[in-house]
Amino acid sequence: MFTQSFENSERQRQRRQQRELALRRMQEAAGDISTSSYNYYGDNQQGGISSTRMTSAEYASNFLKSHNDMSGRCSSGGGDGSSISSGSGSNSNKMGGTARYYDDHDDNSEQVNLHNIKHSLHVNEANDYGEEEDEDSDYEDDCDDDSTMLQPTDQQQQRIHLDREGNMTNNSSITTKRTWRRPTRLVVCAVVATVAIIIIISVTVVVSVVGLGDRHNESVRGGVVDSNKYVNNSPSGFGNGGGGAAAVSQKPLSPQEQERFDAIRKTILKQHISTSQSLSDTSSPQYAAVMWLTRDDGLQMDVESNFLMQRYGLAVLWFSTTRSDYQWHMAQQELSSVDSEDLDEDDIAPDNEGQRSRTLTGNYDPDVWFRHDNWLSSSDICTWEGIACHTHKEDDGNQYDPNDNGHVASIELRRNNVQGLLPNELYITLPSLKVLDLSDNGIAGTISPKISAWTNLEYLNFTSNNLGGSLPSSIGNLSSLRDMHLAENQLADSIPHTIGSLSRLKHIDLSGNSIRGTIPYELGNLDELSTLDLSWNKLDGPLPHEVSRMQTLVTLDVCHNELVGPLLLELSDVQYLSVLRLDHNHFSGEVPTDMGALIHLEELRLNNNDFRGFLPSEISNLIGLDSLNVANNQLKGPLPQQWMSIAGLQELDVSHNELSGEIPNDIDGIKNLRSLNMAHNHFSSSIPPELGSLYKLEYLYLNDNKLVSSVPMELGELDNIKKMTLHNNNLKGTIDEHVCKLANELFLTQLTADCGGETPELSCTCCKCP
């Protein structure tokens, strides 16, 4: 049976090749008639060959006669095939297409039923297929398709002429190139097969490249277990939303592994470390951490070990912060307080005063920490990057560092691309933690009330992250806390009054947030506090009088807030104060004279407030002062003569006030002065030549006053001067060439004076004349 089928197939192939050769010769012969044109009619017509020489049509007809044994019936629909009549006889072709040839030279017309000839070839081919009808009925459909293909279309119903150049023109004078088309299933199949092969090859290459990339990343991570394989891949991403994570291994847990998984889960729930919901969610970092402890943790610590939960807490931290598009699992009340956009690595939210929240950028893998040696390896947690453990004691009292699963004492992962939410498990599983430094990362969310579990914590640094919400009142339970750095986040609401319970606190930095409300008076209870920085917030109300009770205070910075009222501090009690920044608020009244008692003061900023009255001469007692700024107030009167004895002063700014009188001649007593700004006042004297003795001076602003007389030539001795503004005064004469030499040869880049207009009273060849 197989041999017979093969012989039939071979015989069909030979006959098909013969018919294709016949049709190709017919088409080539017709194409050789370069002096002929033809008309094609859609309606049924009869025609004959009228020529004394054998035309291409006769040749094709005779060729068909030699193969008339191929004629037959097409059995696709049970209908009769079209009979072929070569010569000039009647034609019963049901397709109705007749091709006529006209000789343009001798007017002897030739016609042949060319369409019927082509149809006959298809019919014969169909008959051959019909011989194998019982074996392959698909050929019947092919016969029908070929017959249908020969049906004339509406466009073919139009009259078409073939000119000498081989172009076809219809009755609408549209010219196209003559083409002969006959679709071939072999060509179509070949094209489809080629496209399929290309797609398969492309997919294979992409999969190979991704695989190599994964293996490369794994090798770079130094053996750290890839977190991708522990979280499910769902359309909605991780947890409640967000980007998709790699799928959990579909390999089921063995009975022993399942027993360990259940035991770990039971311990976690018993100690209230995680919720049952988070442990049941296969896309949560909690579930991923338990899976790692069950299957891939080479240490396989005993479930009853006191250190297993530390390992679990750190694993949850890893899985929670190593994917930039995670949706981390958190309690519903916490989730509702965090905008989902805060979880986006590329989101940079503007803050007040043009500040911006911290989001790391650069050429790095956004899903992995910068430094992560040994994390999620079989090594003990004390060897993991950024982790340090407490020193243990043996029974005999000798200290030793076990370097093996000790109590975690410190986590320092500063500027390490730690992105995401800080899991609650971290607070609960590390009760012995003393130092936590996660500054300069991308941590979002809020500070959990569970932070109260860190009763041994001494150093807390979340500076430059994206933390929002408010400080929990439970932070007052951190009785061991000495340093609290939460600057440059998005904290809001008010400072909890419980902060006054942190009696051991030495440094508080809450700057660069959006904290509102008043400064709690309980801060006065912090008698060990050295630094209080509440700058760049939205605090209002007065500065509490209790602040003056913090006798150990060295730095007090409340600038860029909305504080009001007079300064009622007994500043003489804060005798160690070195930096006092009260600028950019709404303080009013007079500048307290007892500021002269702050003998250790190095920086005093009172600018951009509503202070009135006179400048206190007592400030001259601050012999260690190097920066004094009282600009942008409503101060009046002269510049105190006593101030000229503050030899260490480097910056003096009294601009934008209502000061008047003379510029003291002994101003050269401030020998270290680098910047002097007296602009926008009412000084009316001449410029003292003694200014030329301030050899360190780099910036001199005297514009917008009522200064008179000429510009002293001694100013030409200020070799370090960079900017000098003298415009909008009543100066006259000519600026000395030594001053211009500073602009032409040294560092002076800006020199302004009243040298413009039609008749200027001041002449200057090197000045900018506004």
C-alpha cells in the first residue's frame, strides 16, 4: 500500500511539472509578441485564430492537444469541468474569459481562448488529484480554489490594452506594468516556515542571553541566594500590586521540608512576629523568608534556637528591600497612610523650600543593594555585610567573639540602595540592636510604632530617605537612645511630647521635613542634649522658654520655620552654645542684650526676621564669633563701634536694614573679615581708607547707601577681592587705576559704580555702570 501511494505521488509530481512547464512556455511565448496588444472581455465570447503563421496561442493549443489525455473532471463539488476546444471552434468555457491578440502591423487578428487553456491545465491537475480521491480528499478543495481563482473580477471586466512598451492601459487611462502572477502554495509554505524558524531562533537567543545574565548576577552576588525565586509571579505583581516578581520554585516541599516550614511558621505566629495573613501570602517577603529558611538556608538552624528569628527578620528585610517595584506586605492601617507612588524608585516628590526627597539614581542594578556580601548565605548573620554582633561571655566569664549567630548589635547599610518599606519583623526580632544606620537610601512608608521594641537602641539614623507620616509616640520608649537623625524625609504632623522622655538623648536632627505644630516644651527635660536641629520645617508658635534649661546645648537651629514672638530666653544659662540659627522666621522685638553672655558663640544668625531697635553693643563680647548675620530686619542706628574689636569675625552682614551714620574708621580691627555686606542702608559717610587694610576681604557690598566723596585708592590693595559693589551712592571723582588693576590682572570679577548716564559724576574705565 505504501509503495502504491509513493508511485502515485511521484506520478502526480511529474504530471504537475509538465503542466507547469506548458503554462510557463505559453506565457513566455505570449510575452515574446512585442508588437501585439490584447483585449480582455469579461463577458462570454467566441473567437478564432486567424493567422497564416503559428502564433503563441496556436503553439500553446497544440501543446495541449499532445496532453489531452490529462483532461478530466474536477470532483470537488460534483460539477462538470470545462471542456477545451483548440482552434476556432465553439467554446463552452463556463469561466467566460477570452483573450484576443491583434497584430498591429498586418491587421490580421488572432484570438485564442487563452483563459480556457490555463483553466484546462488546472482542470487536468485536478483530475490527477481526483485519481487519488479516496486517499486524499484535500485535493478536491484545491481544485475548487483554483477554479475560483480563475473567476474574473470586476476590475478584469474593464477593457485593457497592451501597448508596445508592455504597459497595460484601461479605459480610465491608468497605466500599470504587465505582470503575470500565479500564487504557489509551495512559496507560501516556504515563507511561513522561514518566518517560524527566525522566530524560534530569536526566542532561543533571548532566553540564552537572559540565562547568562542571571548566572552572571548570581556570580557577582558572591553566592547570595537570589530573592527572585522565592516570590510568586502574578499579573498584579508583588502582594497587593506593583511590579511582578520572579516565580517561586514549583517544586513541592518534601515531607521533611513541609514539617520544618510548619514548625517555623508556628514559632513566628507564637511570638507575634508576623501575621498569619502575611505568612500565607505566597507573594510576601515573609513567606519568601520562611521558604529560604526551610529549603535553601545551608545553616538549617534548629527551629527552637533563639537566633533563628533574627535570621528570619533579616531575611524579611532583604526580601522587602531588594526589588524596586515591590508592593511590600504591611498592615492595612499602615498601607492606607502611604501613597503607592512613594514606592516608585523613580518618583521624586518636591518638598517645601524647593527641597527634594531622596531617590538614588545612577548606573546600578535597581533591584539589589550595592553591598550585600554573605546575605542569605549559609554563613552566620554576624558575617553578613553591615551586621555586627555583641560580644558573648562564656560561663567562666572570659569574653570571646563567637562569630556565630550572636545577638545582632548593629546594622549599618548607609547609602546602599536599600529601597522599600522597613518591615515590622525587623523591630521585633532584633531586641538587642544598638545601632541602626540606613541613611541615604530609598526607604519609604512610616516609622512603625513597633520601634518601641528597641529599648537598647542608642543610635538611629534614617537621614535622607522617603519616610512619611508622623513620629510615633512610642518613640519615647527608646530609653537608651542617644542620637536620633531623621533629617531630609517627608515627616509631617507634630513632634510627640513623649520625646521629652528620652533623657539620654544628645543629638536630635529633624531638619528638612514638613513637621508642623509647636516645639514641645518637654524638650527642656533633655538636660544632656547637645544638638537640636529643627530647621527647614513648618513649625509655628514661640520658641519655648524651657529651651534655656538645656545647659549642655551646643547647637540650636530652628531656621526656616514660622516661629513668632520675642526672644524671652535666658540665654546666659546656655553658656556652651556655639551655633544659634534663628533666621528666616517671624521673631520680633529687640535683639536680646544677654546674647553677649554667650562667650562660646561662633555663629549667630538673626537675619530675615522682624527684629527692631538698635544693635546691642554687648555682642562685641563674643570674641570667638566668626559669623554674624542680622540682615533683612528693621534695625536702626549706627554700627556699634565696639564690634570693630571682634578680631576673629569673618562674615558680617547688616544689609537691608535702616542703619545710618558713618562706617567706623577702625573697621580694620576686624582683621580676618572675608565678607562685608552693608548694602541697602542709610550710611552717609565717605568710604574709610582703612578698608584697604582688610587683606583677606573677598566680598565688599556698599551699594544702595548715601556714601559720598571719592573712592579711596587704598581699595586697590585688596588683592583677594572678588566682588565690589559701589553703585547707587553719591560718589564722585575717578576710580584709581590701582583699583582697576584688580579687575584687569587679579581676581576682581564684578566692580559696579555710578559711572553711567550722559554726565556721570564718577569716572571708571573698568567698572560696570548700572
